[in-house]
Amino acid sequence: MFTWWADSARSSGDAHAAAEAWVSALYAGATAGNGLEDHTATTVGLDSVTTVLVDAATGTQITRVDSALSIDGVSASNTLPSDNAVVVSLRTATPTRSGRGRFYLPPVTVTDVETTGRVLADLITDLSASLTTAWTGYNSASDTPVVYSRTQRLFRPVTSFDIGDLFDTQRGREDNLVEARTSASMP
């Protein structure tokens, strides 16, 4: 699961259709062979898209639109654990913490890891191109990706994004993992 915000003048239905097109473009990639689907295993997929309308002044959800979507990874490689994720950092013109946002992408494959344990440069290049294509198709004069400050109740337009070369841990995804423990007696 991953999320991002937008300041949109579209109806909920039109915003939802735009979100579906955005995620489809991200998975397909800017060119064949470089989308998110090419860097995720066949066991990793996207099952649904949810779009919500939020009252910016209160932070409460007003409407919600859900739809099923079936996009699966195409790589035959094994996947990383679900809590290891590549993060997309969002930047606004505000240089403080409230001007930054992020979202975690689904786990990628073990072939996307350099021997040093860092994110493979090719993956970063492919994701940057795929995200640029997806947001180019989404963005319009009335629809802007934003960082929303829950404390200040403000939208700040995203001016840039970046992808680091270290994997991050999304603790919420640890619930999907069952840990095996081995005990030993103290000497």
C-alpha cells in the first residue's frame, strides 16, 4: 500500500480515474521494460485503488471511491521482504519538515540490490522516469500533487521528488511477516 496527496478540482470519480491511470503508468513505465512491474516479482501486485476527498480545514474524509485493479509484477526473481521498501521523497518550496513528504513503494526484487546492499542505480533511473511519466499524465492546471500538513492543515505543491539508494523499513508492513526465533540457554 502506498499513498500520496493531490489538490484537485476534479470530481471524486474523475480524480479516481486519474489515480488509476497514474498507477497504471507507474507500473508500465516510461518505456517498455522499465516500469515498477519490471522490478517487482510475480507474487507482488496491486489489487485496488482508493481515492478519498479530504476537507483540508479539518483533515476529515468526506468521500471515498474504491475499485479493483489487478497489476502484478513480471519479474521471475525473488522479492525482498515486504518491510524493505524504496521510498519516494517529495519536496515542496517550504524547506522545513512540513514541506516534505514520502511514500513507500511495494517491495522490489533481489536483483535490484547492489552487492553493497544499496538500491541498484538502474532501479532508481527506471522509477524516476516512470514517476515522471505518471505525474506528467496526471498533472493538469487544476490538479497538483501536494504534501498535506495534518497539523497546519495546508497543501503545499510538490516541486520535486527524489529516490535514495538505501532501502527503508516500513514498520506497518512487518505485520505481514512471521518471525522465526531460535533460543539458546545462557551459559
